[in-house]
Amino acid sequence: MKFIADLHLHSHFSIATAKNLDLEHLYMAAQLKGVTLVGTGDFTHPEWIAELEKKLEPAEPGLFRLKKNIAEKIDKEIPLLCRRKVRFILQCEISNIYKKNDIVRKNHNLIYFPDIEVVKKFNSKLALIGNIKSDGRPILGLDAEKLLEIMLETCESGFLIPAHIWTPWFSMFGSKSGFDSIKECFGSLSHNIFAVETGLSSDPPMNWRVKELDNIRLISNSDAHSPMYLGRNASKFNTNLSFYDVRDALKTGDINKYKGTIDMYPEEGKYHYDGHRKCNICLNPAETLEKQLICPKCKKPLTLGVLYRVQQLASRPEGYVPKNRHGYKSIVPLTDILSEILKVGPKTKKVAIYYNKALKKLGPELDILLKKNTSEIEKAGIPLLAEAIFKMHKGEIKISPGYDGEYGKVKIFKSGEKARLKGEQEMFNIPFKFPKEKEEFKGKIKKKNSNINKKNSHIKKELKTNKKTANSKDNNLLTSKKKEDILSALNSDQKQAVFSQNRPILIKAGPGTGKTRTITSKIAYLIDEKKINSNSILALTFTNKAAREMKQRIENLSSKNDKSVISSTFHSFCLMVLKEYTSFKSTIVDDIAKKELLKQALAPTFYKKNKKDFSIEKLDQMLSIAKQNFLNPDDNLDHIAGKGKGIVFSKIWVTYQKILKIHNFVDFEDLIYMVLNLFQSNKKILSKIQNRFLYIFVDEYQDINKAQYILTKLIAGNGKTLCVIGDPDQSIYGFRGSDNKYFKTFITDYKNVEKIILNKNYRSTKTILKACFQLISKAQNNSKTKEKIFSDITGMERLLILETLSEKAEAVKVGKTIEKLLGGMSFFSMDTEKVHSYNNKEFSFNDFAVLYRTKKQGMIFAEIFEKAGIPFQIADKENMIIRSGIKELISLIRLTQGTGTIFDVEVIFDYMKIGIGKNTKKKLRHWFYSLDISLNDALTDLSEEHLSNFRKDIQKKILSVNAKLIKSREKIIKADTRKSIEILAGEYNLEDAINREEKTKKIFQKFLCDSEKCSNLSEFLTTITMKKDIDNLVSHGEKVSLMTMHAAKGLEFPVIFITGCEQGLIPFSYPGKIQDNLEEERRLFYVAMTRAKEILYLTYAAKRKIYSTGQNTKKSPFLYDIEETLKQYSKNKYKKNKIIKNIDKQMELFN
């Protein structure tokens, strides 16, 4: 059967769409227009897919119809001649914004599936990557090739069509951020692309000029944001009405089954010509070249339109017609025709009346425009309508082309022509005859010569070259395997560090001076040139991320590609020692369980009497500092606990260690503590370690604490092969025992130390470094002869200071600024001029980081970014593991592995809602601690006899839960790690809790991915326990990073926002307390500032909610340390935007 399809629409859940863009109105509009097959749009949106499920039912294979009870009510409102069947195909549009080949890419892609369950599966995968709830057309920091891969993995029957491929922004071939070929965009999966959408600003003859598209079907759709725009562009089929027949007609290109397109004249599209809407400048491509692509009014780059970009990629002349082409027909929407005849706007009531009249007399709009003859049209009794459509078919119309987001304007009648024709028609009643219809017909629209192929062909090559030239990077990591290449990339100071041998080396490396590259180059040099065995090299650092990066760089740099260098954190190294050289079988307690154990260690007498002195948070910190300083409970601990409180603290410490021992636990700091005790008590093991690791490297040496300092001295011996690197100005972990004095005393700790200073920065601009130096040079006890970090990188001449009214306004301002620097996230951004089209440089989501002093601040940014549809990720480990569903899962894993605590038992009791109250839990706790055995042993032999002090009903409940735990343990004995987690989640119905929130689903999926790298559940538990905040940033998909200033240490981003630059936050101090660590807070701000490569924003709010009370704030005193000439202020002039209402006056046409 022959039918018309419009396969690209949206719903009312998309930004800047009509409120009535629902299934009922689409069903109605499809009949009025004469469209049989309609895309649902937006199936990624959870609420829209729920609406689809509720209102649609299966029809022909892979298609859906509106449910009968809904459709019948609407049919009564449809003119008789317009009534026909309407089918829906599941469709969505994804906005992909990402970096590829060092260029920011933005493209939109249409995806089609035959089944709602498949859609749900697909949506669940996308939800792990980004936010699919805030906009019907979700924005994902995901490579289009990866999107296609995910689609194919989900359902091979699905297909992807690149949307509006020529639009300057957000398209595959767009002039602003597109590619030059399908292969370049979709890589090895490009053979799966068999159709493309031409968009409103191009038509088939324009696309025929591009050889790349010879074997690709051209389709046309409305991309309607309002029901009555449906069908303004559409595609024609002559095949069975089913998902699979439509797909196959496009895939095979059978000209008998796919019949081509119906298009508005491309000049009507809002991106056809080049120009600047703001400057009222509209140019054709030839004129644009004469102006050298620069706006003659504002002198900024022009927005290059679709015609220009087509001619850039075209290899054929204008007018080229291929063989076996699919047809096309050009139309002007009926409302636009009536608007000109009636001399009123197309959305006016008068046009609506005559539109309805035409449909009642003649049938659907597309029938009127394409099929009805003159005499039939005249029966509608609308003067000049037949003549107007006659002129449309002949192409005897004039169009002022659209440009830079401005739609083109159609004029059918010349001046005075309407009056003359109307008079003749009334006098003689002359009928008009349409010309003989052809399968394709190009309008005779008069326009200036815009062909750049002949006269300016050299420009094409230049533009292509310019597009491909990426910004050069002076200090990129080299992956060459040649030693000469490694050394040639190093500066003289870095080379000195590499060549220096047989003496302790202290490298003072300021921010961005190539610290990691220097140390990894030195290791690679030892392996390749000095023939040192790689497994005799130990590199210690502070985060898993840094350890992984160091190991990877060493592998890349060394010609041997050796993977046996031990690159590890201090704690991971100590865990390795304990496992290899002792009978260590303990489990590392995680932060959440540790706090529960600390509660047990706080005897009620201590707790009530000293609640302020020994809160769980304070006690946790005191224990860590005591262990980091390699103290014992017998030592005088007053300097940690407070004067006269050391004895109480000592008792709590001893109790806490006993509780750990009962559970066979150790805490994080015990790892180093135990190894130090091991080395001091067993010199043979220490000797083995010293002989095994002959070369020791320590990264971030300024951050070591006393225990790490002692450990380094023990394994490094006389230090002849010890190399440490760091920067005292970046010492920021004093609150957890670190002390930069060890960096300063290194010269006296070892003999014949060589000190090397790296002070050329390869990261930040001169302006950023100058401001950073001014800040840090104000520190107390800083030498005036301090080495200044310098850079050759030029850029913005000032830091940008943003003042906002409140913390929420601050988050909104940051979000809007990100959108501007991205060059816009949507057409809405461009069309409403929220961003400029001539930004010198565009960034991708991965290029941004928002830093803050406290984790609480990050929640506000997360809330605002979620609403704005900005993809983001938070570096916050604790926020991950305390979520409902995840917390219970971790407790289950611990209990089934025999490493659970009584707290884990209580978590499962609460989750299973078995009716065990507070007093029973307390009683159970006392019973367990009275046994003085591990919880695993207690649960294994648990019986009614052991619970004789409990009521019978309570006994049954406890024993029932325990029996289920034992069965669960048996079920996962032979399963691999991932399967075990899935079994536990299924056995206890955790999926409901996990699937309740997208964030929790993402965490669970990340757990599953991490579990695949672990040989068993115990190793998995260790992995998640050893992770820090920064380790929870994911690499798949591009996202804005939200993190504390501490977590940002060791990272870098092109654009940094340091938020909350207010007294009390930066520097941080508790209300009413004296600031006692000002210099560390200064160093922390310095670290945060030096993360920025190109642009640095410092933001603050005039008012902030502190302890639930709104309080006026003052600027951070650190801002005054930076001279005014380096700062550019921008006060928040934010006003609530006038809500752009998509008032769809066309709705009147439905009544």
C-alpha cells in the first residue's frame, strides 16, 4: 500500500515543545495532514514511555495504534474526508555531545525499535550514561559510534538514522561540529547506516551532489515540536505497513517500495543561507566567501548555513541528477498559503477557519497540496487557493532564505497580482490547470548565484584543512617506544632528573610541570637504557587513579612494554606485603561499617559524659591520626584527644581494636601500621622487601604522614635509589596526618641528596599562574626567593569572578556558563540566543569541573544540573554505598562471605521488615559481644537454645533470616563474582530498591562491571573498600565532574569553576570557631586554582543557607590576594526568563 510517513517527532516532554504534543493530538494531526505512519518521539523519557504503554496497543508487526476507546472519541472530531488509519513507530532522538579526534562533536541521531520491552532495555543502558529524564531528547556525552553499538547490542532489528545531517549545529555533517564522512562519524559500524534525514534546510538535489550519499536513502521528516507541524516534511512508501517493511525499504533502497520525500522548499529552512540573525545579515555562499566568512557588521565569524556546507563537501555540480533516484516533491504548507491569501498570520483564527473549511471540502492537507486538481480545489470556495497551489507546483514563488535560526519567508503572489487574479476569477470564473506532475519537480526560485565550486574551488580545500587542524599540545604524553623520542620531549630539568643516578633525588615539581611524566620517563629509562629489571621497581602514590595512570604511562614509554613495575598506593602496597609475607586473612572494614563499630566501642559511660569530645566523626579522625603517627594506645594521646582526655581515648581505641579482632577486621590505617610493626619485629622480611625493590619512587611526597615516612625510610635504606617528587605548596592533607616537613627534611634525612626543581608549567595559561603565584606567595614563612612557576601558554587575560544571589543561583549561573562554553546544548539554545554562534572555541562536557569545599555544596549543583539536562558525575564514594539497595547488597555480600558485622544483620532485618525493634536489636548486640567469637561462627551454629532469652516469635524471625542467609551462601558457592551479586540481588528482591532511582541503578551497574575484574566476592569487597572518592568517576560517556577541592588533587581540566569562594567556606572554618589551619586552606585553594588549564571561574553567593538558616556572606579573603587587574567581575543579572510558551494556536484547527 502507498502511505506517507513522518518518522521524526517529539513529545510534550521535550524542551521548547507544545504542551499538547501528545498521542491524541498527533493522531488527530496525522489524519488532518494525510500521514499514516507517525514516529512517537522521545521514547527515552520514562514518563513518555509510560504514556505510550498506557495509550497504545500493538498493530501490524512492530507498529502500534491508539487504543480503540481513545481513537473513537477523536475520530468524531475529524472531517469525514480526512479519516484514515494512523500507526505509530517507536522513535526517539538522542543529542550526542562529545570529543572525537580532538574536536568537539555535536550530532543528533534517530533510533527506531519494534518493541516496548526492547525500548526499556535500551533506556536502562542509556540511564547509566546520562540523564534521560530531564528532556525528551536527552543530551548524552556519548560518541555516536558508541550509541550505535549500544543500539545494535540491544536489538539488531533496530536502526539508527542521523538526523538533519546538514544543520550547522547538532548534525553529522554540520559546519560547526560535524564530520566530513559517515565513516569518520560511525567508524567500523558505518555500514549499519543506510538512511539519513536531510533536514528542513536541504532537499534531495542538494544531497545528490555529495557522492558520499550515493548508496544512502534520503528521508524527510517534520521534526515537529507542535502537532500541526507534523507532515511539513515527510517520506513516501509503497510497501506493507510494518516496522520491518519500512526498515527494509530504506535498507535496500528499492525504488518501488521507497518512493522518496515531500519537502518544504529548503530555502524556508532556518539554516539554509549564511549570516548573523542578530546583525540582520543574510548571505549566500558566494557572498560569504567574498566577506571571508566574517560578518560585515560585527566582524565575527558568520554562521555557515546548509547550502554552504553542502557545497563544501560536494563533488558534483549544481543540477546533477543521479540515475535510479528516489523522487521528491516540494510544497508550501497550506497554512502559509492561506496566510498570504488572507493577509493575516498563519496561526490566526481566520486562517484556522479557512483551513478547516478546505479539509472538510477536500480532505487531508497533503492530498490538497499534491493530488487535487484545479476544479476540485475550487470547490472549497476559497478564492485564489487553486492559483496559489498552481504557482507552488510551478515553483513560481519567491523565498527570502532562512539563516542563522531564522526561518525563510515565502511569497507566492507578486505585488498587485492577487487583486488582478481575484478580479479575473470573479469576472470570468476561469479554472486553473496544474502542469503535468513529475516524480520530481524543482521549483524555479530566483536566487543569486551561490555556487562556489568553480570560481572559489580552492576555498573548499582550505576550509577542510582548517577544520581538521586541532590545537597543538606542547606537552602531550608520548606513546612512542623509542628512547630518543622519550628524552626529546623532556626539558633540561626533566632530563636531569632522568639521568641522575646512585644518589637520593628530591624533585620539587610545581603544578603542571610534568611531574608524572618525569617520574615515569625515569622509570622507563631505567628499564630500557640501564637494563634494570622492571619488577625491582616500586612506585608509590596516593590514589588508585594515579597508580593506574603511572603504570599505563610506564608501559607506553618503555620499549619493552613491561607490566611488572609495581605502581601502587601505600595502602595497597602494605596489603600486598601482608598477604605475601604473613598469614593475613582479615577483611578491611569499610567506612560505613567502621562507624558502626566505633559506636559499639563507645561505652555508654564514655559517650554520655564526653559526647562532644568523642563524636563518631571526631573519634574516627583521632584514630586515623594516631595510627598515621605510628602511636600506640599506651602512648600519651592528649595532643590528639585533648588535654586530659588521652586516657579515655586510649580505652576506646583498645575496645575498638578488640571489636575489629572479633570480626577478623582491620581498618584502612591498620594496613601501614601492621606492616611497620612487621618490619620492626621481623628484619628478615624487611630485608626481603629491600632486596626485592631496589628502586623506590614516591609521588606526592609532600602529602606523606609519619607512618608513610617511616615506611619509606625502612624500604629505601640509605636512599641511594630513592627518588621522591612533590610540591610543599600542594600539601593539603594535614587534617589526616600529612606533614610537608618531611619534604623539607629530605635533604638532611639522606646523604648527598640531589635537588631538582621543575618550574616550567605545561598546563595553565600565564594569567592563571600569575594569580596562583600571588595567592601562594602571601603564605606565612614563604621565602621571597620562592621559585616562580612560569608558562608559555597564552589565553584569557583575566580570571572570571561570578557573584550570585544565592547558592542555587550560583549553580544555575555555572550551568548556564557551561552551556555557553559548549556552544549550546540544543537548537533552543541557539535559536533563543542563549549562546553565541561564533564562540572561538567549544568545549565538551569532560572539559569542565566544578569544585567546592564541602560535599554538601555538590548536592545543589547535582540538583540544578539534573534539571538542566547537563550530564554530570560526582566524586563521592560514601554517597554511593549508603543508597537503599546498595547498602543492603554490601551487607549481604559481607554476611555470605563470613565477614559481616552485627550492623549488617540489623540492615537485613530492617530491609526484610520482620518486625524487630530497637530494644531487640540492642539485646541481640549485647548477646553477640558476650560470645567473644566472630559473627560468622555465631550465625553458623545459631539455634533456639542460643536465643533462649528472646521471645519465641522473635527467635523464629531471627532463625528464619539466618536460614535464608545460609541458603544464599550455598547458592553462590560455585558462581563467579558478577553472578553471585546478581543472585543475591535477586534472592532478596533488591532490584526494586535499586531501580527506584537512576543513580542507584548506575551504581549497581558499576558494581557489576567492577566485579568482573575480581576473582571472588572477598576481593570485590576489598576493591570497593580501598577506593577513594576520585576512583568513582567513570570513563564511559562524557560528563561534567563535580568534586571537592581535595578530590581534584592530581587532576586537570580546561575549565574550572571554584565555587563558594566565601569566608567560612574558603578558608573553611566551623561557625564560631577560630581558624587554626589558614595556611593549609590557602594551599588547598592554590591546588584548586592550578587545576585549570584555560579558563578559571571563581564564584560566590551573596547569601547561603548555613545550618538551615539563610545568612549573608562575605567574599573569601583569598580573593583579595589576587590583584584587581587579573580579575573580571560579573554580577548575576539573572532574572527569571520569560517562559517561552509554545502556544499552539493551530489547536483551533482540531475543533
